[in-house]
Amino acid sequence: MKKYFLILAFILSNVTAALSYTYPNVTEINPAIDSLMKLVDIDSLEYYIRYLQDLGPIPRPDTAELHQNNIAAKNWLLQQYKNIGNLDVYEHHFLSEELCDTFFALAKNAVAVQVGTEYPDEYVVVCSHFDTGGWGPSNFISPGADDNASGTAGVIEIARVLSEHKFKRSIIYLNNNGEESAAFTPPGSEMFAYYCRQNEINILCVFDLDMIGYSPIDKPYLELFYGITDFRYNADSIYTIDTNQCKDFERYIGEVTNLYLTDIPTIQSTDPGAGDNTMFCMNGYPALYLGDILDPILHDSLGNRILPPCNHKDCDTIGIGKEDAGVNSMELVKGYTQATLVAIAELAELDVDAILEKDIYDISIVPNPTENDFSIIFENTDEQMISIELLDITGAKILEIFSGFAPAEKLIYRVDSKLASGTYLVKFLIGEKQAVRKVVVK
């Protein structure tokens, strides 16, 4: 057995898998969780998506063609979780030792675990896949902004917000590999779920964020869709799944997100998606698919699902408000991320007494928009290393604003570099935490 499996066993420990779990009835907004939901940052989400998009196609890890992009994406994800802090971070090699001297040796998931304070052996999982697909001569042509940098960005952002606080139950942030290719057997999610079931890991539920950034431009308002595959996939599994528990899980996600997100309806799809969630269902764990392909507008007159216009194509990039783009609504990405965050926070049970008194991401950029010069202002609560960089909208570094040890006081940095009109990103690394803010130059 590979050492990554042993690390997983050490982190998750030996527990007994629950056969059933009743999800809570949430009838009132928890102000603390509501405040966490509002910390979801649309600029950070866009930064994550653009970074993965700009890596280019990220094929399955057993292919010689462009496989370095797969390694780069996995390593970058691991580094994001390390930067976030307060997480046990590792890579999960999910195939057998017999394949370790082949391209399959690259088959690794990125995993981060936030250990619970009272019920550490009970887990809530939020996952996404980070590889991309495509139809073309190479079969790997898609930059994958919507499928699935968008879902991956949501998982990272949820980790960034929730890791600052303590929860009674443990949370697993999982970025799966190898989802896009049917020829790649088994995908990372299947082997992760199988390992958890074999070791009786008590997973209460799984949230699978897969394609959360596309909305038909002729639709008058945004909607969030979810669906669960439940028993439909048990024919290939030795494990059974509690259908009543699946229905209860669907009831819960609709109830809690519609309570917190009053401006974006959350709707149960009659045509549930099949992705990494299916692999968890096959291993007996209730797993929910959240994504834009469940939108009923994306179906033909016979009810057959129509994929978004840029799915698995080279136009799967960020193009706000465009029909021929993969991610055309960052507000939708933010909505799916917020909905998943509040559902996880309620289930994992936020320790309200442990909420930090001050948000380290209380950062001001003034003026913004600006003609050119601007100042960065924030309260540094500890003496620590700080790095501040100015990036262009693609994530490329333009200027190092500050790098060094900073005192615990109000810090002001003035940026007077002559910049062309456009949108820029200011990336912060504060101690082991990170944040991204947008600045617009007119």
C-alpha cells in the first residue's frame, strides 16, 4: 500500500461508517454563518479560475501529451491549501503499486483536511475535479474554465473562508483527478471513495461542485441547481445507499441555501448530474451534484440534456456576459460557492465561540476605481512576513509592492506605478494566509 494511503489513514483515523444520518432542519439564519457566507470573495474566485484556465488543457495524468499541466495544477492546488493554513494537506496517490512506474504514477488527487474539535471522525466532503477534457484532434483542447476550474475555485474559496474557524465535525476539501476520461479507470474520486468505504470512514455527505459558471444569457435571473444520483448507480456497486437519506440530503440543501441566499433560488433538478458524485454514491455515500448543466433551459424538446456551448471546447474560458464562453457569470460561481459553504458550515457545526474577532482580509484599496495611483490599507494583527504583488488580470506578476517582515500595526502601501487602463489583481500572502483583491484603473 502506498504511503499516501497510510497518510490518509493517519489523518482520518479508524472509525465506523454510519449507515444513516438525518440532516438537520434549518429554519433560522445563523448570523455567524451568514457572516462567513459574505466573506466569499468574487475576485479570489476569478483569480483561481484564470490561473487554472491559463495553464491550458489539463488532460488525465496517464497521457504523455500535456501531462505536465496536470502535475502543475495538482502542485498549485496543494500550495493554495498550504497558503491558506490550518489544514492537513497531502497528495493522494490512488492507483496500485503495479502501475507506479508508468504514467499512472502521476495519478494524484489534492486533499486538505480540517479536523473537527468534537466529532473528528465524522466528515463532510466538498470536492471538484481539476482535469479538463475536449473534443478535437488531440482530445485535450479545453482550457476548462467552467469544466472544471469553476468548481475547483469554489472548493478553494470555501477552504479559505472556513479554515479560519473551528467546526465540531471534520471537513475534507478534495480536488479529484482523472474525471474527464472514461478510458482512465478508475478516476481519483472512485478510488478515494472506495478507500474511505474500505476503511469505514464516516462520511455524512459529499458536495460535488462541477461546472458552476455558465448561465444562458437570455435567462432573466440566476438559479442554482442540484441533484443526487442515489440508487440509480448501485447496480455496479457492492454497497447500498439509503434512498431516504438521499432524499433527506436533497431536502436539506434546498432548505438551507434558500434560507440564506434569498436573491438566487436553489432548485432541485429532475435530471441529476453524474460526475465524481456518482463514485461516492457507488460506495454508499450520499453525494450531491451542483452545477450549471442541471439548468432545465439546457435541454432539448425531448428532455435530453444539452451541454453549455463551450463545454470541452477551446472557448471554455472566462467571458463575462457572453454566450460563447465557459464562465459567463462570476455571480453564479459566487452563488454556488456561498450555497455550498453555508450547507457545510451548518452540517459541520460552527463553533461560534471560536470565531475570530477580526477578519484578516479586511483590506481597503483606495481610490478604486482609480486614475492611476492608489493605496493599500489594512490592519496587520501580528508581526509576520507579508508579500503583496500586483498582477494583471491573467495572474501574471507585474510588480512586487512589498515583501518582508511587517509590524503589528496599520499598514499603508502606495502604488504609483504608471498603469494602462484595465483591471488588475492585488495578491496578498499574510503569514500563511492569502487573499486577492481587484483594482480597476480607468
